[in-house]
Amino acid sequence: MLKASLGKRPRAELGIGASINSINKFKSAIKEEWEKIPQKSIDNCILSMPRRYQAVIDAKGWYTKY
């Protein structure tokens, strides 16, 4: 969810680069987008963990739909 929401931002807002200013812009963008994720979405991810674990077990450690 976080990666998807960051991907919707203009690249200029993400501070792409290796300078301290760029890194700080990127950190700020991450924090802003993290705070926008609804608690219900986080809860749903947590509740889906048993299904995800089982999918990995069933796939014997290989790829799953998750």
C-alpha cells in the first residue's frame, strides 16, 4: 500500500537522489503516505496473515499470489 501511494506522487516530491535534502524529502513523503493508510487497511493485512502463512506452506516456500 505504501509503495503504491508513493508511486502516485510526482517524482519531484520524492526527492530522488543521494543528497541529504533528497533523502529528507523522501523520508517526509514516506511518513506522510504512511499516515494516510487507513487503520482498517492495516487491520485487514494483519488478519490476512494466517492465510498468507498457509499459502507459503502449501507452496513449499515458493511463489504465492501474495
